[in-house]
Amino acid sequence: MSNESQKGLPPVLRGAIVGGSIGLMATWFGVDVGRALFYGIVCGLLAAYTAQKIQENRKKK
């Protein structure tokens, strides 16, 4: 089995789920639910995209 094959969800989808979950935790502190979910998903997507680009740059070297 090669390093390219992964089990589970793709990194971008995983980032959206984790980010959304963390965003919803912000509702504990009085943040609007819709806004917290939206910002959490966006931040999770950006984090996953950044991590993916870093891994691609490391593989090139």
C-alpha cells in the first residue's frame, strides 16, 4: 500500500467538520450559532488547504 492511499475522509472535508465543531463551541460564549458555524467551517477549510499545500511543498524537495 502506498503513502498516497488514505483511510477515512479527505483532509478538506475533515477540516470543515472539525472547524464547524469548534465553531459551534463558540456558542457557549454567546456567539450566534449561524455565524459561529460559518466561520468555523471557513477556518477549517483554510487550515486543511494550508496543510495540504505544505505537504505538497515538502514532497517536492
